[in-house]
Amino acid sequence: MSNANTKVWFITGASRGFGLEIAREALARGDRVVATARKPEAVEAVLGRHDNVMSVALDVTNEANAIAAADAAVARFGRIDVLVNNAGYGLLGAVEESSAREVENQFATNVFGLLHVTRAVLPHMRRARSGHVINVSSIGGYAAYPGWGVYGATKFAVEGLTEALALELAPLGIRATVVEPGFFRTDFLDSSSLVKTAVEHADYAATVGEMRALMAGANHRQPGDPKRLAKAFLQLADSAEPPVRLPLGTDTVTKIAEKNRFVEGELAAWHAVAVSTDHDDVARG
């Protein structure tokens, strides 16, 4: 593929997991990849060194660092076509068990870090009047689970941000999509990617405690295949009309349908109350 036909990807958290598999798939077809991680040597160890890959040190919690990384990417490859905001980690514990510091750290990476990188890349996309921002959420960003309340809150935030971005950027020729993976066979549940709250209350044994046990047994036995997810990302990036939301995994599709039915049921049950609060001069639906 010629440089005119290739895409330039900017991927955060590219040294392992989803980020690594997406980078590998993009490079395999001749695209160019800016692969970022806190330790760029970790990226080089798995992707090697060649003309189509640029390993960049990036701590997403540092906005100046994100701006420098985006500028370096454009200096090297001339543009950024696809931004994949993938960097993040999980926090497992009840909402009450989650300390202020644990919550702050979770939002600093999963939400504020994503915003740092997005703000750093968008000026380059706006000048080009093209590009695609792909934010990695989770099924936990669409439906809540016990034990994942704070993590899910960060992903709910990513969902809302992406919906707004899609509306704001469309007139500029830039697309935005939030991807909602289910449980995939990565190291997400390993200690290297998952933080457990320091506090655990016995009162949550039947809810959060069961989730902790479930996650321990599910590690590296999840149904999703990260390599197939990477192929789906390339299809998404190549689409002329990408969706605002892309669920990935049969578990995600099932959970979304389940939640939609639940919301519709509650709306029907409480419809009279829901529409009773407008002024009398407002037509009621």
C-alpha cells in the first residue's frame, strides 16, 4: 500500500492487550502506527523497530506529555487518521469500599487521560478536516455490575463524551465511535491491569464478593478473542459511515438487549409519573 492509501493510527496502551493486537493488525496490512505506552521499550519489544511504527512514551495522565506525543506523531507521519483511546485499567470493589484516592486514580487514567489525548490529537484532525476518534469503553459503560461501580462510572463518562464528540465533530468531517467490548481473553483481570480496593466489607459478600470470585475464575477463560476484536477495529476505521456505538462480543450484545428491555419496562411502569412534571402549557407525550 502507498502512503496515500494507508492510515496513520495513534494508539494508547499499545504494549499489550487490545492496543497491541490492533497495532499488529494495522501494521500487517501496511498501515502506520504510533504506538504509545508509559515505557516505549515495551512496545519495541513486541512490535520491533521498522519504518511503519513509532514507539512513543506517553503517560496519559500528563496533558503536556500527550500534546508532545501527538505533535511528534504528526512530525513523523504527517497526520493522524485514527485515534484509539485504549489506555485504562479496572478497579474491582464496591462503591463504598472505593477510597477517594482509588477513585481519583481511576478517573485520572480512564477519563481525564482520554480527554488529554483527545484534546492533543483533535487540532491535527480539525486542520485536516478528517479523522476518526475511537474510544474504548466496556459493556460496563452501558450496564452496571456489582463490584464495578467506579470503573463503570468512568466508562459511562466515556460513552457520554463520545456521543457529544460525534455530534460536535461530524460537521468537521471527523467521526467518533465508542466501542463496548465484553469479556475478552486479555490480561485485564491480571494484577498488572486490575486494582482491587484495599477495603472489603463482609456485608457485600453476596454481591461484590461473588463478583470477585467470578472474576478470579474467569481470568483467561473469557469468551472474546482479542485478535478478532482487532480485525473489527480495522473494519470500523475503514467504514464510510461508522456507528456512534459498536458493541463487541455476544455477551455485550446480550447484556445490551437485557438492559434495553429493563429500561423500557421501567419507563412504561412509571410513564404517568414521568410526564406529570411539566407545566400545564406543555403538551404531554
